[in-house]
Amino acid sequence: MKKLVTSAAIVIAALAAAVGPVTAGPKGDKENALRKTQEEQDKRQNKDLDRAYNEMMKRTGTAAKPYDPWGSVRPADKK
């Protein structure tokens, strides 16, 4: 039983040592930097789109009287 526990501990330690260096390194840093620059570009693009949308909404304005599709069906107001 003692040999089994010792051999299992050795196997776990070997796997941990083999997997550790694979996940860390400069490749991960490059990917993070690329992702960060892409997110910044997306934020700028979204901000530009929002600004253009808001400017377009200001230029179009609103109608003097809103359209009422049921206006001819309703009875006239009795005032």
C-alpha cells in the first residue's frame, strides 16, 4: 500500500511539472496583448457608432404630431 501511494505521488508530481511550463510563457503574453488591442479597437468603433447614431437622431428630430394608426377607428373626443 505504501508503494502504491508513493508511486501515485511521483506520477502526480511528474504530471504537474510537465504541464506547468506548457501553460505559461511568452505566447500567452502575446495572445493577451493582441486580445487587449482588439478589445480597445472594438471599444473605439462602438463609441464612434454610438456617436454617429446620436447625431443622426438629433438631425432627424420628431414629428409635430405622432402617427396614430387607430385614429379613424376611435370615436371623436367630445369636448
